[in-house]
Amino acid sequence: MNITELRRTGDRAASPGGAEPAVLAEGLVKAFGEQRAVDGVDLEVRTGEIFGILGPNGAGKTTMLRMLSTLLAIDAGRARVFGVDVAAEPHVVRQLVGVTGQYASVDENLTARENLWLFARLQGIPSPRARRTADGLLGRFGLEDSADKPIAQYSGGMRRRLDLAASLIATPPLIFLDEPTTGLDPRTRGQMWDTIRDLVADGCTILLTTQYLDEADQLADRITVIDHGRKVAEGTPDELKTAVGNATLQLVLAEPAEVPAAVEVVRRELGADPVLSPEKGRLNVALDRADLAADVLIALRAAGLSISSVSVAKPSLDEVFLALTGHGAGTEESR
């Protein structure tokens, strides 16, 4: 499967065994004035998987999750959660999903134990069971030692774990995680990844939005890539990587001004354009075979173009994203 085929995909996938999808969305649209934040997106999330929505800031990821969780009205299209229509029966959908946003929704003036007890009571759980539920979640997320400290004293990672714990009070079968590791240090991110894997092992389905390519690669069973509110590709991480070739030649030219000349050399040698990286003077060249790298390097040398560094590696999601959108996943777009 190549990039062109991936651009046409995604929408035709079916849940294994004919099971009801956890999420099935068709032609989702959300507009703010004349600007479409979500522009005709189809989505299918299979029960029991981690499904990643990958895109830069402003691509429409959070807007899409807010629509699916009934927090924003759907302007056009339709969506179902475990067969329940999101627009027609929002009160039922809210019982099926837990939502963790980009920023902790806890009350800083309360302790972690008090926050969880309060969330449980708001969901109609009797006080004694609410206390047991809070204690169980504090243990599950390693927060027992800090359970009675004010949230104002918590680190960013502890707040994120508490926020995720709060979304599990009603033990929902589907959890929406909106950029759950934003702002976390690498160690805490790894801990959060382990927690997400544990949730799926316990029977949850996860819909995860992220702008971190490594996070999507590590966690997601399947990934939808969106940009400017539109879906541009879908597949497993390996399918997406294979779409840009079996290997990638990464070049950094000694003179960034020579990039246009290098593009012409690659086009002439391979019959395809390289992908330009945001880094000045850097090109990523997709190769069907790793040994084609030698042909490209010889041609560049014959053209008098100097290279400051070169490497050949398997494709990464970074190359996929650049090939699909023309910019990196961290690019800021207003939407």
C-alpha cells in the first residue's frame, strides 16, 4: 500500500467478526463561522483497540473528540458509540464514555481523595461506595501516598494521572484521551503509556489524540492522520510507514540553498520527489530498496552538491506525516 492508496483508505475498514464498533462516524462536520474545524471525517474505532488520531496543533483533533463525547453539537454527518446515536441519545452516550482532556479538570483546593469522592457523588454513587471507589483508583494510579495533599501541590504528571482516574469512576467501556501526555517529562510519559496499555488489557477501548509521533507509534493499533480538519490517511503504524518506502535516505546538505538542485537530482534518479523537512537543508528520500541510496549519493556528488550528514533507516511516522501534509506534526495551525 502506498501513500496514494492510504489517502483513500480508512473509511472501508470493518470491525473484526462483525462486532459493533466502539465508534462509527460518517462525514463529521463542525464549523465555526466560515471555518471548518472538522471537515467531513469518517472514523471507525474497533472494540478493544487503541485508536490514534494524529495531527498538528489546530488540526481538529480536540473538536472531533468533543463532538463524539456530546460536548459539541454535530453540524453535519452522524456518529454512533456502541450503536447509540450521539446526537439523538447524548444522555446514553455519556454513560458509555470517559473523557480526559488536555488539562486537568480537578479542583486544586481539594485533595485527590476529595476530588475523586466528589466526582463519584456527582455521578450518583452513594457516599460509602464513592469512598471505596476513590481509594481503589488512588491505589491503581499510585497516588495513595499523596491522596490527602491539596492538588495545588501535585506535579503535572500526578495531575494527569488523577484526571485519568476521575474519568474511570463509572468504569466506562470507551475512554477518550485528548493529548494525555502534553507537558509531561519523558519518565512520566512512559508511566502514562503503561497505564493506557493496562486499561486496554482490562477491557477498555481507547481513542487517543496526539501530536507526538512516537506516542502514536508506541500505543496505537491503528492511526488516522488528520490535517486542516480532514482525514488524509489511515492504517496501522507499519502500513503508514511502508507507504513511504522500505527505507528512508536522510540527507543534510552543506548548503541549504542547494536544496532545489538536490530535489532535481533525486527526481531524475528515482522518478519521485524527496520530502523536505522543516530543518534547513534536510531531505528525506523514500527508497524501495536500501541499496538505491548509493545511486542517489553518487548522483548528488556528480552534480557537485556537498552533504554534511547522511543516514539510511527504516521509515518513521515523521516521514509519513511530512509526506502526507508537507509539514511536521508539531506545526501550529489556527483552527
